Amino acid sequence: MDDIDFFNMTNFTTPVEIQCGKQADSPAESISNGLVAMGTLLVIAASFVSCFGVNLQKWAHNVNDACAAGDRQTMMKNWRWWLGIVCMIMGSLMDMAALPFVPLSRVAALGASTIVANIIITPIFLKETLTKHDIVGCIVTVVGTALACYWGAGAESELDSTCLLLYFKEPLFLVYASFVFVCLMVLFYFIVGFRKMSERAIAAGIIRGPNQPYQLETVWIHDNLKLVRTVPVDKHFIFVTKLGPQFYPTIHATFAGTIGAQSVMFAKVCTFRAAHVLFIHSISPPLRRRHPL
């Protein structure tokens, strides 16, 4: 049996990779080291910009919750919330700009630098207190990101659009896509259940009244379980109260993070496709036949 080098997994090839061509051995064969470094820094900067946008949105919620019930407004009319949205869009565009220069595996790993950005920005901007768990988590994130970038892919295969479609038809990718879809549906079920409970809580008059929270908050729910349990539960969607106040925030964050991860992958595909089309239309017709769309 051949020995497997677990520290050089870029040598692993599938039948599609054999059919579509060998992967480049070093970044210099496809993209210069300078562009790779620029793309890496752009991804890190995008994480900080996106994190700042999230903190702006959290600030908007904090300011809104501090107002009297009659003075509160929807987030659609809050300038802080919209400024946060602009920052998040800018961060996403910066990520997309870096995709042609950095392997997707590195972009995904560097996305974890958002946690580091949050450790830096949140105490300054929202005056939140850091715990030892935050510090340990930050250290683990930095170590994991460094290892992923060091041993991850340094270059990407030279693919045309035909090979790209073949990768999407690979059994392993189909299994992955099915698993992600099922997970998203399960998470979405709990999210809809929480929203149904919010609607029933408003109808029952336990929120949005005088001296009442404007919206259904998980910490408030667990501090007022007896009151919340008087609200009739939707027969099609369960409402979980036994797993602590962090259950529904975790569900929402996991759903958003999973969707975001897939969006990065498809953004990479779109930029690759656009670059390939522009390249094909920029070369002479005889050479164009050698590079099918």
C-alpha cells in the first residue's frame, strides 16, 4: 500500500482532476506571490470591515432597546443599522475582489479572522467585557487559521467551464450539497418556529406593550418562562425553551454562517467564469477553439 502524506494533501487527485489537468505545483505557476499576498490581506481587511458592520447593527439594536416602547422604530428606519449593512456589503465585495488571487480554501480559513476582529472591536465599540473563553477561542482561531493557510492549497487548477461543471457533478460534491441542504432546512424549521412564537406573543399581548420588550428576546424568555408558556404554541413548529437562552441565537448564526460560506464558493465560481469568458473573447478565433466555454 502506498504511503499517504497527510501534510501534503494537495497531491490528492480525483478522476475529474486527472481528466481536467494537473494542479499547479506552486503559486508562481499561476499567480504571483505578490498578488496572493495582496488577496490574503484583502480578505483579512474584509473581515474587519464586516465585523465593524455587525457591531454597528448591534449598536442600533442597543440604542433602540434603550428607548421607551413608544419611541422605538423599525431597523429599516435606523441609520446605524443601514450603515452596518453598507459595511457588510463592502466586506463582501472585498472578499469577492480577493477571490481571483487566493485559493478558496485560504479564503474560508481567513474568514475566521472575523472572530479576532470581534475581540478587538467589540470591547471598544460596545463596551462589552471579554472573558477568558473569548481569549482562548481567539488563540485557537489564530492557530487554526495559520495551520490551514500553511498546509492548505497554494495554487488552483487551470480549469475551463466544462471541467468546472464536472466538479459540480462529482459524487462527493453532491453528497456535500445534500448534507448542507438538509442542515439548512432543519435550521430554518427552528427559525420559523421562533418567528411564529414571536407573532403569537404579540397577539397575546406579552410584548410591545408598556414596560414590555419590543421583541421576543431569548434572555427575557428564560427570565419569564411562566408567562411565555401561557402563549399557545403553533402546532406545526416546536418552540424550544429547555436548551438555554443561547439556543436560538446559535441557530440563527449557524444558518447565516452556512449560507455565507456557500455564497463565497459560488462567488468564486462566478468570478472564475467571468474571467474565463473575458479571456476567451480577448484571444484570436483559432486559439479560441482550444479553450471551450
